[in-house]
Amino acid sequence: LTAQFVNDNPADELERVELTRPAGFYGFPDCTTLWNPTADPIGDPQFVDLPRGTQFSLNLEPERDDAWCLNKSNNQPPVFSFQ
């Protein structure tokens, strides 16, 4: 990720934690939320066509890639993203 991209990403997140359900995984530190997909279209073009709020991997662990982060059975996305 380029400095220009991370200047406007990731988004801040508001999580909904339901105390009556088993604890879920809310992404940190492996998955995060896209705020501005066009922050650096030259340096990080893989994000340009994704909508704001998309979960993506920071690739800290190889098995937790973008597909893993997008799967709601692995990672609970935020109810609201903001900046």
C-alpha cells in the first residue's frame, strides 16, 4: 500500500457487538475497511472498482487474504464506516 493510499484509508469503523451471541472476529488487525478506493489509482489500482466499505486484507497472515476477510463467517464487517 502506498503512502498516498493509506493517507485516506482505512475507514474508521462502528461495530455492533451482540452480547447474546458468541464473540465474533471484527477484523483487527488482519482485515480492514476501504474508505476511498481512488486514493491512489496508479499505485494501488486493485481498489479502484471496489465500493466504499469493502473489507480487504492487510496480508499480515497468508491465510487471511481478501477472500477470507470478505467472508462474513470469518470476519464481521462494521455496521458503519466513516472518516
